[in-house]
Amino acid sequence: MADRKLRVHIENTRKKAGIHQITRQLWRAACARHRALARRLEVSEGWDGDILEDALVDAVAVIGVPGHREKLKSRAPRLKWLHAMSAGVDGFQPFDWLPRGVTFTNNSGAHGVKAEQYMGMAYNLLNSRMAEITANQQHRRWQAVYTPNIIGKTAVIVGLGDLGGAAAQAAKKLGIRVIGVRRSTQKHRDADRVVSYRQLERVLPQADFVVLAAPLTAETRGMLGAKQLDLLKPAAGVINIGRGPLLDTRALEKRLRSGRLGGAVLDVVDPEPLPEHHSLWHAPNLIITPHVSCDDGERYIDISLDLWFENLALFLSGKTLKHRVNPKLGY
């Protein structure tokens, strides 16, 4: 492979926000940062399938998952590596379209820095009851809202990957105790304790904050529902930076309206986008951000392509790639 150029196709879509599009300028800038590797590539660039079929005939690697994935094996006979420009791959499930022998990687690693900054903000917003204070301001109501010190509080963080790890790191910097929840009980450097998904209900009563940062799979869908929400302290807050369907949105809204929960910060919702007339918009003690928590608005593609080139070096050396998707696990 060292003597011949590697055929790579970049598949873009105009439906995505501009910060997620690999423009020719951004690609050239990435190649300039990785000159030695870039010289070994022969690249085609397409938008919304305009040259996809011709490009797939010879492509060994594709950046960006094609919208139409049926019969991919016959359409892309040389394909060895497919890369998603998102960390979440639930939109591509089930993975029966993925040809055997093709390594599928995601964009995990591109979101941690921004996620940590967002989470630091979210913890403080909930602890300071800023949604309530802001509502008072909108109603021109002067009402003192006194809040406790955040140091010593407990965060239960579901998922300890790129996003959950960032949430844990932000918590530790604020003096918050961290209980991590994930498939395995393997230790995590920023968690005081790690338990399995099966033990989630045991630790929820300890939480001052519950953070949902897990991938969306059959195992995690709806994992924070009415039963689990009722295990929380009345003053606890919920933060979702993972996927909307991890949380029972209606159950959360009901408890916010009844005062059964202290508040919530949701970067993802179900359904998404949230319809204009959905009642969740007006739920008390709730802050909604439109799925913007973890993507760097200035450098997302730069960060992502640097990670891709790092994997390219491994690919060209015949080594195992980082951030591989496991179809059986769903992420």
C-alpha cells in the first residue's frame, strides 16, 4: 500500500450545519498539517451522492456515511474503512448494511474539550437555579433565590466515553463527587466509583445531578424513565448530552411541572428538533440548548480531520484503528 496512492472519497451533505461540512479549504488545510500522509492519498469530494457511485468503485476509504447504504459491498468492492463524522452512530442502526471486513469508525474524541466546558456550565446553572432566576427576571419579579455550595455534591454520570469522561472531569474540577455508570465496572480516572447499568437504580438516590452521556442502543433507550426519576432527590437536576431517547421526556416534564425535580438542562430532546408548539418549551426550571453542547463552532472539522489522519497512519501501517464501532454493541 506504500507504493500506490490510497483512494479516499469524502461524502458531504448540505443538510448538515456548516461546521460539519468538509469544504475543500478545510481539507487542504488538514493536508498541509499532515503533508507526508496526504501525499499518499488520491481524494474525491462529493455532495449528497452527486459522484458517489463512481467514487465507490475504487474507494478504499470513505469519510462520511452515504445516505443510501444498500448493497454497499457490490457498489464499493475495495472498501476497507468507513468513517462517520459524528460520535453517535444510532442513526445508522441496524448495521446489516455494513460489509464484512470493513472497519467502521466514528468521530469519538472530537467532542471532549467542548463537552467539558458545557458541563461545567450546566452543573453551575442547575446548582444556582438559574432557570428560576431567569424566569423571575422575565416576569420582572425580584425574588431572592439562595443556593448551596456545589462542592461535595454528587453526580451520577451514565456513560463514561468521550462525553461522559468530559462530564466527569468537569465535575471533579468543581469539587463534585462522581459515580460513573456504564456496561463494565472498570475504573475511570475521574470517577470515585463505577457501577454497571444494572446498578443504576441503586445509585440514583445519591445523585444531586444525573448526567446522560451514553450512546443510544437497545440497552440504553429509555433508561431514565418515570421509575428512575422518582428515585431522585426532589432538588436533583438532570442533564442530557447524549441522545434524547435515553430519557423519558414526558415523565421529566411532568416532574418539573409538579416540583418533584429541581431542574434540567437538555442539549438533546425527544423528539428532535423539538416542535414549535411542544409543551416542553414552557416547562419550569428547564434550560434547552439545540444540540450544540459538544461541537466546536470554529474548529470542529479541523479537530475531526486531525483525528482521521491519526487513524490513517495506523491504517497505512496495518494497525488497529481507534474509535472502531462494534455493530453488536451498537456503538
